[in-house]
Amino acid sequence: MSFVDEFVAEILTLQIALYHSRARLEARTDSEALHDLRISVRRIRSLLRPMRSISEVMALNNVAAEVGRLTTPARDLEVLIEELEERGFPDLAQFRKAHLDYDYSKILKSPALKNLFTQLDEWPSIFRLAEINGGLQHVQSQIEKSLTKQIDRLHAAVDDAESDRHELRILVKRTRYLTEAFPKLSPLSGKAASSLKALQSALGAWHDHYQWCQKALVESDLHQLEEVWRRCAATALEKAEAQLADLEKLLPTSSGKKKPPNVAAEKTAGVE
């Protein structure tokens, strides 16, 4: 099977997973449906990322980004509800579940989600036409360059002790997901990939608790949890700094073309 054949097959597999997740979300069968839907969307975007400037890829990439932005608030609320239940505040959790159900309905009825499935149906033939016309001749080298560039940017952030940890979290996520999308082409070793995943987990825990602290400032019923969340955020950040030191030793040699990450611009474009 050629590289393009494998690429198309992987997108189609993710499309099937999206249909399954959407059906589960419609039926409210379980609490992981939205999370799984977002994972499939994220994996599609990671596969498309190195080719997102190609016209045959652009439309699908853009609508996938839109679905990512649309579903983020609901996923954040899911995580908060789970946290409240685990800490023994079922009333606070239940109060937010009503809004979450509204968010689910909004997502399912959204033009963005409908458009995503439409684009997924149309994309394979469009992509195949690009292959026939010679537009994908250098796609593997393009992916390899994207991986190198991404890891160089991670190098720059890791080497900078003053780098913003919020931006680092997004950069770590993007590097991990791109590597997982193309493991055979990535220069990261297995140990480096595992270290990257551990760092993402620690930064994610820190970010969650940081965000909850911000919520506690404006949602009075959460104020009683602010102090414990601040302590948890500090602990998670300490763990992240230790993981960062481990990752620094495992990253491959930089290409020498390191550039600081322009995360703010990419967040606006829905990259996170």
C-alpha cells in the first residue's frame, strides 16, 4: 500500500470513528462520547497539518478546526464536572450538567459538524485527483520538514527558561500529536515520545487547575475550592518542570533553524 493509500485509509477510519462518537453523543450513552469525537477531529487535523496549505486539504482542515473550537467549552465543562464530583460536590456538578446538555445539543445541530462530515465525504476523491495531477509527489518530504520544524520550535521553547508555560503546553501537545500521526517519519525516539506525553500530562493538569482558579474568581460557588486548586496547580507545575528537564536530554539534535513559537497566532486559528 502506498503512502497516499495509507493516508486516505487512516482518514476514512477516523471518519467512521466520528460517526460512532456522534451517535453516542446523540443518544447520551456515555460521558466519553464528546471526548472521543474531539480525539478523532484532533487526529484528522494532525494528519492534515503538514499539508494544510494545499488547496485540496485546506477546506477539510479549516472545518475540523472550527469543530475543535466549537467543542472546547463543552469539553472543559465536562472535566470540571468530573472534578467536582470526585471532590464530593455533587450539587455543584449537577447545576452545571444542565448547561452541558444544552452544549451537546448545540454541537450536534451546528453547521460546523454537518460541514465536517460533508467535507470528509468529498475529500478522498479531491485528494486522489491531486495525486493524479502530481500535486502529492513530495508529500513525504513535506511532512518530514514539518516534523523537523515543529521539533526545532520545541527545542527553542525548552531551551528558554523564561518561555511561557501556557504556550509551551500547546507546543508540546502539537508536537506529540504530529509525531503520533507520523511515527515512522518522526525523528523522536520512543523514549522522547514517552517523555513528551508525560510532560503534556503534567502541563495539562497544571492548566486545568489554573483555569479552575480563574473560574472560582467569577463563579462564587467555586470559591471554596480555589485554595486547593492553587496548591494542585503548583504541584503539577513542579512536576512539569521536572518532566521538562527529562525531555531536554532526549530531544534529537536541532536542525539549527530554531524559531520561537508563534502560539498566539495559531490559537486564533484554532490550532490548540
